[in-house]
Amino acid sequence: MKDRKLMLPASPPEAGYEVGFGKPPAGTRFMPGQSGNPKGRPRGAKNKRPALNDERLKGIILEEAYRNITVRDGHRNVSVPMAQAVVRSMAVNAAKGQHRAQRLFAEILSSTERQNKALADAWLGTAIEYKVEWERELHRREMLGITDLPPPLPHPDQVKINMSTGLAHIEGPATKDQVGEVEMWRDRQRMFEEELEATLRALKRARKPERIAILQEEKEQVEKVLEVIESLLDKIEWKNGISATKL
């Protein structure tokens, strides 16, 4: 029988390869063309031109304009948006007599006041037109006996116009959501008021000290709930501009 040669396994790829700093094992190395961060920023994305509808510069300007910075205000440091700091610096320089700052600040102030006046005039005109048109429509419904149509929101009676000042505002809920929120809490208020009345009647009829103590505790709890609801309604009505209108 001829002697057979002993076949040894082929040498692994790491044979003669010293693993250490900068030399990871072959199994953990990146293959050629494979990214080490496949979910990262694509190559060239930093310098990629924005799309036609991508106003990247405007976004950068707005981010910088409203980025908070620390400025000196008298004897203390305060944090204010960049735009506010710039305008404040301009106003201070204008007050110190710098002609360029005075001219620029006067132009910005005049432009801002003109825009605010234009918005106020537009709102006043819209309020007057809304009030007149809906009063005419409601009068038409009344003359024709139409009662199945919902009233407008806001109602023309809620639109208050001060012709001496040229200002207009709305008293009362102006949207369905506001009306629904106020009605919900007023329904709960009425429910707890009825519960309080029932508790007071039961308290008058009660004779046993234990029963009186229980009813007195219930009365105090309901009164606390009513105080919370009243406070909440005041906040909602103040937020919605509700002053005199009651549903």
C-alpha cells in the first residue's frame, strides 16, 4: 500500500497578518465600495444645488434671525433673538446721533407702521362689510319667516365697531370649536348647580348627625368643583374674547 500524503488545510487569509491598531480582522473590514455609514449623508449632499422650490437661503436667514444670543442690557446679560438685538443696536446708535442709523431706523419704523395701518384698515373694512351683509340677510330671513337656518358665527351683533377710533373687534365665540367648548363647560356647570341644589334640599331634611356630615361634605365638594368650572370659564372666555355675550 502506497504511503498517502497528509493534506493540510489551506492557510486562512489572516495567516501572516498581524491584527492590531488600524488592522482589524478580515471579517470586520469594509468591502471595497461599501460605506461605513450607509444611512449617513449622501456623497456630495453638502454642495448639492437646492431644488427649484427649495428656498434654502430664506430658511437659513430666518434661523439666524431668531437664534437667541446673549447681549448686555445695562448691568446684566439677557438672551434675545438676533433680529431683536440688531434692531436694538440700531435704535441705540440712532439715539446716540448716528445719522445713518437714524435714517435706517426711521425708514423701518415708518414702513412697519404703514403695514400695520393697512392691516387695521383692511380688518375694519372686512368687519363693516360682514356686519352689514349679515344684518341684511338676517332681516331678510325675519321678513320671510325663515327660522330653520343656523345663525352665523360670529353673529353680526358680536362685531363691535368703534368709528371714532377706527377699531373693530368680536365679542363672543367666533368659531364652532369655541362655542362647543364654552357650551360643554356651561352644561357641566348647570349639572353641578342642580346637584348642589339637591344636596342643599337634602341637607335641610336631614336629622341624623352622620347624614348631615355626609351631605355637608358633598356640598363643599360640589362648591369646589363649581369654583373650578367658573375659573375655567373665565379663562376660556377671556381667551376667546368673550366679554358680554352669554350663550
